[in-house]
Amino acid sequence: MDPFASIDPITGIALVDWFLSLLNQYGYFLVFGFTVFENLFVVGSFTPGETVVMAAAFLASPAHGELSLTAVWITSVVGTITGSNISYWVGRRGGRETLIKFGRRFRISEERIEEAEQYFFQHGSKTVFMSRFAAGFKNFVPMIAGVSKMRLAYFEGWTVLGAVTYTSIMCAVGYFVGENFDQALRIMQQIGAVGMVLFVAVIIIAMRGRKRLSEKRHAAADSAPDATGEPTDSSDHS
């Protein structure tokens, strides 16, 4: 007996149509659950939250109309914010030990955490926002922000902005391109790849800027006059 025989064909692909039938019945619960898990530390790396959101938005299109696009959008935004906050508070309460314990397989060491803390002190806000578009980082950054004790108001503000922006893109792609789901997935993969490049570029630029600033401060300290009014010579330690 064919388990997919009673499912109405939508895409013509039995497994995909079966999943879409589940979305028809439990759409908002699935969207919320998948977007929460997508933003949890480590777990999110294996959760296809954006695929579920696009599929739900596709079912909200006029051709199918099984779900409400507005409700899908709101549910996705709330799920994203919820998952990000769970990761943030786990990091804030658990500290470095928790991050190291669960991040070993991703080569997260105490030295790297210290570097991340210094970086987040100056550039945390833009990093929280940009990570939303960087495949493989969106579920790590909230945890690191918590460990780094990033101010909650800044974290919440940039998390909400990132969730609203990224969810809007996913819903638009699913709604308008969902009929050809392979193409919709390719678009999101391209967005994720571009986001990754921009995310890494922002970090590199920020780190180089911090390094140059540090060098200038050391140079200024070395050339500052001592108590006798003479400039100090950092090469003379006698």
C-alpha cells in the first residue's frame, strides 16, 4: 500500500507533497518549532528552518491558500527571536565552560572565545545582524554574544531587526518562487553564500581596524614624555 496515495499532488514529488500536507495541518507549529531549533547553539546547524518557512509561505500563495502569509511571517519572526534568546541566555548563564563543552567539535577554544569577547565589545551589534544572513553562523553568534555579556538591549534590537529582515526575504522567496521549490532553495543558498562572504568581510575589516587602533595607542604610549619631560624609549629597558 502506497503511504502517499491519499495525498493531493502539489509539486508531483511524493515526499515533498507529504511534507506540505503536514504543513497544511500543523503549519504554524512546525514553522515555530523549526525556527526555534534553527537558532539553538549546535542544534541549529542541522535544522532546515528556512526551508520550512519558505514551504509554508508557498502554501500561503493564492494558488493554494492553505495558510496565512502574515501568520507564517509572525510565527517565523517569533520563533527566530525565541531561539536566539535561548542561545544568548545559555551563553550568558553558562559562560565559557558551556561554550567550550558544546563547541569542541567546531574547534571553539578558550583563546578564540577571548578574541570573540574583545571583538563583541566593539562590534557586537553589526555582527548579530549580519550573522542572520551567514549560513552556519546564525546559531553560534547569539551564544557567543551571551558569553561576551553583550548588552541585552543591543542584542534584542539587532536580533529583532535581523529576524524581521531575513524572514521577510524567506517568505517572499517561498511565496513567489515556491512553485519551483528547487529554484527557491538555490536562491536561498545564494543569499546564504553572499551573506557568509559579507559577514566574514565585516569581521576581517573590524579586526584589522582594531589592530591598527591598538598599534597607534602603543605607539602614542611609547612616544609620550616621562616624568622628566623626555620621550620614553620603548627599546631601552635598562
